[in-house]
Amino acid sequence: MPDTLPVHVSREELHSLEVPASFETTGSFDVRLINHGEALHVHLHLDDDLSEVAALDASNHYVDGSTERYVRVSVDPQRVDGEEQLGKLKVVSAYGSQTRWIDVTVSKPDPEADTVEVDESLTKPQPKPDDRERSVPSAVPILALGGLALGLVALATVLLDGAVVLLGALVVIGGALSALFFLVRDDEGL
């Protein structure tokens, strides 16, 4: 999950900006624009140092009144010089009404944090369940429902005489036989 940088807009007064003084990340992050007032535009700009490792798809963002909007800042940690890259994110509300700068530190991710340790037991094949354990419980409900359907078809055929009923009976019998075929096929592992 990416880091999130909260930016409160119009919380204290119209077009006011409340931002943290600094923000640290090891990769891409979201700027969470939280508008507490009327709809407005918020402009985001990366300074030269930060733009060496990060990018914005767009700089001007419309935020409806009393809503939130997330803006992704894509970071390429491979472009970070040394252990970290320092830069600034400029936030401007309502076409210059208020401006704030946030110090952003992009650190190289810890390579050990992305590794997954694999236990030796995962390289060995897992035992398969006994065929009787697998087929009996899964087959019983299907066979019971199939038998019930066939019984209802037989009863309908006897009580209601007609070609449509006979055709329906054949469809149900065909479906039951197909289900039985696939059940046997799955249990045999084909």
C-alpha cells in the first residue's frame, strides 16, 4: 500500500492549506487532497530535485466541495542518488490564493524488506487426499440432487402427458448424466 501525504484545504478558512512540514517515502505515494469547503483547484508542483526521481501525471486538480481526491506521485527509487533524494512539493490552492512547500525525502527501499523466505518444505510435493475421502463427500449431494431431479421428471412425465414435458425430461436427464460424467472425471483426476 502506498504512503499517503494528507493535504487539508479550506479547513480553517477559505482556500487555506494545512500540510505537514516534511514527508518521507521509499516509493510512489498519494497526495490526499481533503477539501473541507467549496470546490476549487489545487496545483501540485515538484521542484527540480524531486522531479529527478518522481513524476505527476497532471499538476492542476479540481476537488469538489467537501470531498477527497487522491493524486499519485510516481517515484522511481532506482533513480535515487545515494541513500536518499531530497526535494520539495509545492501545493497551491485556488490559483495562488495560498502556497505551501513540503520537504520530501525519498529513500532507497530496503532490499531485505521485499524478500520472501521460502521454507524447505515448500519444495516437496504435498500429499494428495485419499480418493475415497475426496469422492464420497463431494459425490453424495450431487447424486442425491440428481436422483431427486430424475424422480420429479418421472413424476411430471406420468402426470402431464405432452411432448414439451417429454422434451424437458430428456433435457434434465441429459444434464444429470453430464454432471455425473464430470463428477467421475474430476474424481479420477483426468
